[in-house]
Amino acid sequence: MEALLAAATALPVLRSSSSSGPNASPSSIPTPLNPPFPRRSSSSFGGSASACRRRNEGRRLPLVMASAAPQSSSAASTATADAIPAKMKAWVYGDYGDVGVLGLDEAVAVPEVGNDQVLVKVVAAGVNPVDFKRRQGKFKATDSPLPTVPGYDVAGIVVKVGSQVKSFKEGDEVYGDINEKALENPKQFGSLAEYTAVEEKLLALKPKNLDFAQAAGLPLAIETAYEGLERAGFSAGKSILVLGGAGGVGSLVIQLAKQVFGASRVAATASTGKLELLKSLGADLAIDYTKENFEELPEKFDVVYDAVGQGEKAVKAVKEGGSVVVLTGAAVPPGFRFVVTSNGEALAKLNPYLESGKVKPLMDPKSPFPFSQVVEAFSYLETGRATGKVVIYPIS
């Protein structure tokens, strides 16, 4: 077990040379069972969120770049089922608001494991727009009770399994989106912690060629990209236009459309500095949205995948009888919106494409951020300038 917890093999990750541009990723989350802490106030975490906040106001801390060389996961503790601590570090907020409500609590109870769940020692976690929209109270009516440990995406090591779990055992390296539905009673306890409890059906084995940081940036984005393409009826021989092709979801839509679904032609939009990135991802046509209006181009597409909220323009670029997938903003017919369903089987189905290198994770050049800089990571994500995914690593 200790060797498994200490080892994480890394291969080169696809990385943009630019650090600005749209990063529109959507959402996905389920119900909490046996919450690991009382629901009344942030004092249940061993202190108020403001008291335990670890912020460095007035200056930007140095960022840790992901290496293309083999990456060690020695930051993952050597916890086993017999040595799981009672308390752990976790980022917490007890009130809705901006990044200032986030605080690092070092005495949060390790969550209990349900019969259909595994306990994961978190090695890396991805952050997504749905995380900060939840923190801002955008769907508080269907949210789980405060206080909250945020985080949807996780990559880590199984250290305990529930009695009904069949697919995983202690020591397995896994990844996934821990919430089945993004907006429906999401877990009170998320992945920005040293441990998290996750239903078996939401996880898959981590691709062997990816390190934990690379894997942590994938689940929510790749599941959203894949489900959107399926819902649109996309198939071999069809054409697609991806709006926001350099973002966390858009970059994966381009690759899946080409490598998994067999697109005949892929076009995508981005700013001037990211056009070559779009081509490297597989786009046949890279459109500079700062210089061209994509909706005025004579070419129309079978599917338009709008990851940036331009629904009214998107419908002008689709062929008659085509589909428009809308992740944010208004959906104008034939456009439609959906909330992704977390699904470990979908990840397992896509693993061969990741392991063969046909589909590659795209990590923002500023990633990964260390666990101490979760506030800085969210502040950066909320600028909308990230290219690819923002990841927290190592979790310790």
C-alpha cells in the first residue's frame, strides 16, 4: 500500500503556451450521505472559516508548474485502512460569497464510508466554474447545507471500501467527478480535502499513462464534452463548430469529436494567441473570434457546441435540422441545455483513448496550484482567462 501511495507515473501533458482566454466548464453533483460534520455552523470544523483562512493578501504567491517528467505523489500520505486519521485538512466555507469566505481548516472529520462508497486519499483535485457558482449561492435552493467543503473532480488512492463495492480495492488509483448531479443536493463534503467518500459508480481506474494532476482535471470536463456530443446525436461524418475551443470542456470536445466520434470537420473559436493550440487539438478550422464573426461565415455545421454562452449567435451557424449544445446562458431553439451526469462507466469507456494518447488532458500553464493556494486558484479561474483546466496538487 505504501508503495502505491508513493508512486504516480507522469507522461507529458498537453499544455498551452498562453495563459489567457475563455475557460467555460459546466457542472455535475449528488446527495450527501452521512455528512462528516454537523450542519449548523462553521465552528463544527474546528474553527470559523475566517479564523482558519490561509490567505496571502496583497501579493501573488509563486505558482508551481506541472512537469512533463515523471511526477512523484509522495505528497499523498501513506494512510491505510488501519491508519486513517480521525481528522484532516480541508478547505471550507460557512457562508456564501466571494473567495474571501474560503478558509483552510485542519480539524475536519474524515467522512464515513457508505456501503456503496470508497474512501479516497485525495492526491489532486480539479476546480471548475460550478464550484465558484455554488460558493456564490447561484443554486442555494438545491444546495446541501452549509458549511461546505468544495470540489467535484478528484484523483487519488482508495484506502477503504464499503461492503457492497465490487469494482475497487484498497490501493487502486482512481479518478472521477464525486457528484452525480451538479445542481441537485451536491455533497456537503467535496474533493478539496485530504480524504473524500465517493460512490463506486462515479469512479474509474486512473489512466495508467496520466499522473494524478493530469487525471484530476478531466472528469467533469470530459464527461460534459462526451454527454453533450451524445445528446446532440453527433456521429461519424458530421461537422461541428466548438465555441470556446481552448477551455476545459471545449478542448476536449474538439478531441472527442475527432478521435472518438469520427467528425468529418471540426471548427473552433479562440482568441488570436490560441489558434495554433486549436489546430494541435485537431481543429481543421481555427476561427479568431476577435477578428471574425463565426455566425456570419458561409459554412454551417451539423452541430454547434457552445461552451461560452453565445446561444443566440450559435443558432445562426448550425445547418437546418442540426443541434446546438449550450452549456451556459440562454438556449435558443434548436439549442438545448443539460446538466451532466457523473458516470464512472463513461470514464472507463474513454480511458483507452487517453491511454493511447489520442485524447490528451489540457492543463492551464499556471497549474498545478499547491493545496495552500486554493484561494489563488479560484481567483484565477474566476477571471475567465484559464486555458484548459486549473488543478490543485499536491493535496497535503
